[in-house]
Amino acid sequence: AGEELTSRLANLVSLQGTFTQVLLDDAGREMERSSGRFVMQKPGRFYWETLEPFPQQLISNGQTIWLYDPDLMQVTVRQLDEQLEKTPALLLSRDPKALTTAYDVSKVKEQVYTLTPTESEPLFVSLTMTFSDTGISEVSVEDGLGQRTVFSLTDTRVNLPVDESLFHFNAPEGVDVLID
Amino acid sequence: CARLPTQTPESALDRAAHEQALRALEHWRLGAKIGVRLPGDSGSARLSWEQDGERYRLSLSGPLGQGRIDIDGDPTGVTLTEAGEPPLEAASAEQLIFDSTGWELPVTALRSWVLGLTEPGAPVAQLEVGPLGLTRSFQQEGWQLRYDRYRQVESLYLPGLVVARRPLTDGSEIRLTLAVHEWSLERD
């Protein structure tokens, strides 16, 4: 299953579309919902813009990661580190071979794979990725409390040329730049 | 960028009656973003806060829903749950949040400040009220509070953007920015 997933991810150079992110409690009740658009491109570049219920941009060019909150007039700038590498958004833009060493991969059914971290202090308990003919349609992440964050990806398009400037953030006038 | 709607009353409101109504609120829930700026550490998190009489639940989560922290409290004590960690107990929310995030959040006082109210029983300095009767700024417990925006919720005006700053002895400061995106007063 690991090789299958690796090869599927290998020919995924870039992925873009819209997302809805829903947090479900351990009884499956919806607790929080947000939505927006995203663009991801290997290696390590992504643009994750939340539009509802609040504005936020999470941008990385592979080295630096910007978290811009227009409502707070604040942008936090961090260097991409080991810990951040494991977030779901980065999983897709990381090199696939790294995935199969850090995670046990099992094939749930056609197009659906579950990743279970092999390391001791995982960020999540399991991550299930569902493929579609236009890329990935869902990523579901379960944390240690039985809560699940489900990213539903819609009108996704694969391997389209991407405007590089998307992955670099310039702080507008009057925004506080906080370097961490 | 997305400007939060500013909603202020057409004419000056009866401040005393408005404050009394706010103080009488038994149940409220807010959905917000909190920005924290500390010397050497800053960030932002999604914050949801439900207050029901003396019981409350605060949830903080990072972008993509990572690092979620839930804090449940009532007069007897406070519990913090975080995925992959054993639950933490403490007598006060302030201690709990400091132990787990290193952030100093004046939670008890915030409960009043977030409604645009000063904390009962503590001295207030430099209270400034806007022309329409809404609080603009004040100082309390070493914090400087500033209310940049309000939102109308039913018949009340609740803060939309609050900045709280605490100067530190070394000349730096702690700054909390709260952008409230959703207020709800009904009991769901």
C-alpha cells in the first residue's frame, strides 16, 4: 500500500482547490467549521487561505512559513521546522518517500489510504487520505481525544502551473510582523 | 482585507442600563481569533469561549486545527485537555494556561473585559467612554484595554476588536488582540 500511495503522490506536483474544514467531537458532532481555498506545490510550498468564519492565510515557500491574520493586523513568521513538517497541509507537499518511513500505510479500499505515525510523539493518531480522479477529495485527521478534523477538498485540479509569488508573503502597510 | 463590520448605535445609548444588561448576562458564547504577542513568542489561535453562569469552556486551536486545547472550568476547579497529553487540573485557569502554553492570560478578568466591562471589585483607571456611550479604553490590574470595534448582538453592543496590553518591567510588553467573529447569547 505504501508504494501505491508513494506513486500516487509522486505524480502529484501541485494541487489546488477549495476546502471545507470541519472539527467533529468524539460523538461525531460538528464543533467548528471553516472554509477557503488552497494551492500546494512540491517541494514544501503551500498557500492555505481561510475565508470563513474569519480571514487567515498560512503560506510557505518551503523554508519560511507565514501566518497572516488580517483581523489581528498581525503576521507571524517562522522557519519551517520538523514539527510543522508533519501538519496535513505539508504532508502533500513533502517528498512521498519520506512519508512511508514516518508512517505505516494501509489501504482501506480503492482510492483510500490510512497513515499511522510510527514515531512516539505523533501530532495525530491517524490520517486518512481519499483520492479522486482530480487529485485528493478528503483528508481526515484523528487526534488522541477521538476528535476528527475533516478537510473536504472540492473543485480540485492537479499539476496546473502555479504562480510562484503566491508562496511569498509581503506584509501590507500597518501590519505587525512578528518574527519567531 | 476583510474589514469586520462596525456596528454602533445611531444615538448615544443609556450607558448605565446597557452595562446593567451586560452584567446580567448569564449565558454567552463567542467565536474569535486571539493574537498573542510576547517577548520571544507570538502567534495566533482560534478561540471559542462558552460561558454558562459560573461554568465555562474555552477552546484554543492553531491553524489547520492543530494543537487544540480545551479548558473546562467552574468554581471548584479547572481542567485542561490536549490530545496526546494527560489532562491537567488546577485551581485557576490562569495557572493552567501558563503551565501549558507559557502565555499569561488574565482569564478571570477577561471574562468581564471581553464583554466590554471592567472587572467588578478591582480599581479602574483612565476610563474613556466614546460619544455613543460605549467604553473606549481603561486600565485595570496592570493591563491597558482598548475597544476598537463593537458589534450589535440583539439589543446589546458587544466588542468586535479588543486590544489588551501589559507593559513589562524590561520595557517590553505582552499584547493580546481579540477579533470576535461571532457572538451568541441564546442557550443552544
